Amino acid sequence: KIKVNVIQADRHSRRLIFSGKPKESEEQSEKKKFLM
């Protein structure tokens, strides 16, 4: 259950950073984080 909570929190944080963007943007956000 803890892992699930972490995943939900991670998704929520991504939504806060990239508010209101489609799921496809998640891949781009991961690439940006990797470049950062």
C-alpha cells in the first residue's frame, strides 16, 4: 500500500508541476528531468 501511495503522490506532484497537460506530456517531463 505504501508503494501505491508513493506512486499517487508522484503523479500528483507531476500534475502540480505540469498542471492540466495530457498524459503524453509525462514522457516529455521525464526526459526534461533526465536532462536536468
